[in-house]
Amino acid sequence: MALLLGFLFFCGVTDLIGSVSITTPEQIVQEAGGEIVHLPCMFTLSPEDQGPLDIEWLRLSGPNNEAIDHVVILYAADKIYSDFYQDLKGRVHFTSNDVVSGDASIKIRNVRPADSGTYQCKVKKAPGVAKTTVQLTVIDITGSVNITTPEQTVQEAQGEIVHLPCIFTYVSKDQGPLDVEWLRLSGPNNEAIDHVVILYSADKIHDDVYPDLKGRVYFTSNDIRSGDASINITNVRLSDVGTYQCKVKTYPGIVNRNLQLAVTNILGSVSITTPEQTIQKARGETVHLPCMFTLIPEDRGPLFIDWIQLTGPQNEVVNRMFIVYLADKVYDNFYQDMKGRVYFTNNDVRSGDASINITNVQLSDAGTYQCGVSHDFGTAQRTIQLTVVG
Ligand SMILES: *[C@@H]1O[C@H](CO)[C@@H](O)[C@H](O)[C@H]1NC(C)=O
Ligand SMILES: *[C@@H]1O[C@H](CO)[C@@H](O)[C@H](O)[C@H]1NC(C)=O
Ligand SMILES: *[C@@H]1O[C@H](CO)[C@@H](O)[C@H](O)[C@H]1NC(C)=O
């Protein structure tokens, strides 16, 4: 993450001899240690420049930058030479694949405070020569702030509260500004910032910056300065899935940690497809009470089926529970008067058939029956009226 603390433009002191010209002004670039820094150098050629193109980046020293310390990187005779300077070996590259087109900018990866200094970009195409300088300052941020929470994937079921931890330690706890930012990232390498999710800045919390999470995100600690920048997201949705970054800034340090949020889909349901109905049977016959159901998802969690008889003006009283299917077992001998007369008609209740038969129906069997089906994601009931004629 580039911490570009600022560009400072000087008035056009770009050196110009002949007709090559460098369009990038001299400037100061600041970067935090460990980051990638970009040292710009754009140039244009003119038809008078006939010689071969030469590009040199030099590191200068001395009170007036009069001494050439090192050649940093070189483009000459269509070749790139980048291993002159041991200190930058493997860390310095031209930014463009096609420097000839006018971009002689370089980048230095994993910058260190020791990289601070004056760099000169020099473009030659005889008779033209032009140069510009860039002052690089790399800020030492080592150890001033650390996030101790490791990178991780946090998984939570849809609708639940998810906790995204971000514990940090920093020096100078009592003075200086502390900023916390939670970002939502995107792109194949999480290189793009999609949204700022929640902010803590100047001792104030801004939790309404991201409409998708408005009212659903909060810091879990009421003392963020103590080193806890963790957040909770309530009623988590499938659309919340992605990469979240906790970023802690304490001058001059800045650190961040990425967390993956995974949300499991639990949109499950139970439904009974058999409609409410009234069934009439003659005394002594076998009556079939249907109860067909569907489960979504099909095979999650234990299945519980109970057949009960209801009474009362609103069928609000459970008179008796007389057959139960639980954990692949059937329990059917709760009541003496139904003993041996009731059974599930399908051997495979899980297939979606909780229908029962009652043999040798009696006048006293008449009433309201209810089939109940429950699994992890819900429960459903259906009532059936049974009338028995004598
Ligand atoms: C951060 O971590 C580094 C290296 O592990 C350690 O030297 C430094 O003291 C830590 N800083 C804080 C503020 O904990
Ligand atoms: C944050 O969410 C977790 C569950 O993920 C919960 O245990 C905790 O109490 C929540 N914290 C606050 C402050 O609400
Ligand atoms: C259930 O009862 C019905 C008559 O109501 C009958 O046709 C059916 O065969 C019975 N089912 C079983 C499995 O006994």
C-alpha cells in the first residue's frame, strides 16, 4: 500500500541540453519503509536526436549533489543493466516495458531508510541530453506499530454476527494521532479499495460511510486506543463475502492486515405439500393421514416428525403426541388406546413422506390431527380433520 506523503514540485529546473527534454519536474518523494516507491522520469525526443538512446539513473551525493555515488540502472544499446549497485540489486526496475516510448521511470521495491537520497535520471540521445533529480525520503516505520492478529479467513453463517479481529500494539500510546480504517478490497490481488467500511479518526468513529453495512458494523472495543480495532458485522449476508483490511496508522507507522470473510448460505426451509383436509372413515376401517414434505437443504441435520392430536376451540391444546420419528427411530407406543394401530406408511420417512395409517379407527379417534416436521432450518405443521362415522 503506497503511502505517498506528498509530491513537492520545484519550478522547472529541468536541465536541458540539445533537444531531448524531460517533462517530469524535479521532486521530492516520500515513502514508508517496506513499500514500493515510484521515481518518475518522462521524456520526449525530437527528430534532431540521431544517436543511440541511453538512459542512466544515478545516485548522487555531496552537499550540492555534485558527486556520482553509484549507477543505479542503465538502458544502453537496447539492453537494461540493473545490477551495478549492490544495495539495490533485485529491487530496482524500469516501470515501463518500453522505455523507448518516453517513460524512463523506475520503481524500487521494499524501500529502506538507507535508500533515502538524491537520484538523477539522465536521458541521452546525441546530440540531446536531459536530466532531472528526485529526492527520495524513506520513513523508518519499523516497530512503531504492529498488528498481532494473523491473516485469516473468518467464516460465519448467514444472518449471524461475525467478528473480524484486529489487535495491535504501538509505541507512544498516550500521545499522537491514531487512525484506524477498515477497507473492503477487491481485484485478483486485493489491490483495489472498494469501500471504506468504518473509520476511527481523531477520537471519532465514522460508521456510516458504507451504505451496504450501515447500521450493521461497529467497533467491538470501546477503547480502540488500548489496541483493539476489531469490528463486528451483524446480520451477515452472502454479499458481505470478500477481503477486509484493517489498517492502523500512528505517525509515522502504518500497518495493515487482510481478513477473508466467508459467509455460509443457510437459506433452508421445511414445507409440507399436503393441503389441509378433512378425511372421513367408517368405524373399524384403516384411515390414511397424508403428510408429504420437502426439506431444503435435503440432508442437513436431524429430522424430527411428530403427529399430535389437538383439542380446544382453536386447536390450541395438545391432547396427545402419539407417534414420533426422531434420529431415524420411530416411537409409537405412547398411548394404550393407539398401541399397535398406528404406523408410518413409508419405510423411508426421510424421503419426504411422513404419512401414517391408523387401523381399526374408533369414534373416539375423531378430531384434529397435526403433522409436524422440523430440521435445523425450520419447522412446518399441517392439520387434518378426521371424522369417524359409526
Ligand atoms: C513490532 O514488532 C517488531 C518485530 O517483531 C518489534 O521489534 C517491535 O518492538 C514491535 N513494536 C511494538 C510497538 O510492539
Ligand atoms: C461480536 O460478535 C461476537 C460473535 O461473533 C460476539 O461473541 C461478541 O459478543 C460481539 N461483540 C460485541 C461487542 O457485540
Ligand atoms: C394405509 O391405509 C390405506 C387405506 O386407508 C391403504 O390403502 C394402504 O395400503 C395402507 N398403507 C399401508 C402401508 O398399510
